[in-house]
Amino acid sequence: MEKRKLLIVSTSRVHGSAYLEYIKEEVKRHFEGCKKLLFIPFARPGGLTHTDYTRKVRNVFEPLGIEVRGAHRFKSADEACVWADGIFTGGGNTFVLLNELYHRGYLDAVRRAVKSGKPYMGSSAGSNIAGMSVSTTNDMPIVYPPSFQALQLVPFNINPHYLDSDPDSSHMGETREQRINEFHFFNSQPVVGLREGTALRVDGKKISVYGVLNVRLFEKGKPARELKPDADLSFLLEGEKAE
């Protein structure tokens, strides 16, 4: 995908800041030139309605001169993705989100939009679906989507909200790193752990780390690696099939 332009974000909020506030300048850069933004609000199984969730996003983007419409307002996914200059998928439950995308026809429509060069941003669950599958999400599978295969905009998986183990904790359950190692017992694709406040910028065949913290890279059969802010992760795209 030579034209892809992605912003894969761990979270929409960090402690002490408003919605998307900490990453607002990067969001402005990412969607520069866009006038119409499609917001995909399907990840929320309760609480915020699709309309309320879209309004929350609209309050951030409209001061930037970008019109926002919710995906639930369109007759079809194709109509929505043709209308939009850019796409943003918000957080919530990854399984609910993926289930809705399958049943509403958004997986193929969003893939086509990204291939054509329209910028995509995902936060939390919206970042999970940018990878090969949603099998490294932290969410509970409260619904059963037709498949765990996701948008596959990049040839690896994402783990948003990545947490390091606390050596002073008395908790005896598995750490996030152990869970990802379990994933690699059955799967081969790399996994990028995004700590809070970090993101991946993807521009065609280039990937870099955004934020003030490191991201953690897990590759099957190799020790986990720490990658610093602005690190180049483009090697993760080597061998990717041309499209």
C-alpha cells in the first residue's frame, strides 16, 4: 500500500488531559487538507450512543475546519468512504467494533479508501483493527465476529494500552508480555505494544514511533525490544506483498 497514511494511537486520552488533547497537533498534521471526516463509532456497546460519540469527536475536529459525520448515518459503507476525505475509528470494545464492521460492509470499504490514499486514524480498538487480527486486544470477546481477521493495513498486530509488569505488585496473573508470548505460540506476525501516549505513524513504506515513551516490539522467537520515540520501524514492512 504505497499510498497508505495511518496514525495508530494507543489511547484517545492520557491522564489529566481532554479527549485527543495530548495528540491534537499530530492529528492536525495527519488530516491536513481533509475537509470531511468519517467517524466510525461502533466500538461502544453501552453508554454513549453512536450519535453522542460522534458529537464528542465533532467537538474536536470542527474547530480545525473539518466536518465530521458518523458512519451510522450513511446508507452504505461505500457511500460513507467515498464521501470522506479521511477516516477515524474510535475506541471501545474491539470485538463489538469488528463485528459491526463485518456486518455493515466497512472492512472492504475502508481498505479501499486507505489504498486510494485517504488517511486513517485509529485509537485503542480502532488501532487494534488496523493490524492483521484482533487476537492481541485486551478486550473481552462479548460478541463473536465472523472472523478475528481485521483491516490488515499493516502486516503485524497491535496491543494498545500496553502495560509493563510491576515488580512490586503481588498480582499473580499473567503479564501482558506473557499473553503476547502465548499468542506467538500459535501465530507468527510481530506485535507492537503501544504504551499510553504513544502511536505509530505510517506513511507508505515508512513507520516511525510517536510520543515520549518507547514502544515494545515482540517478534516470534526473539527477545522483546524497546524502540524509542521517532525510531524507524519500516523494517516491519519488509516482504509485504505489493498491492
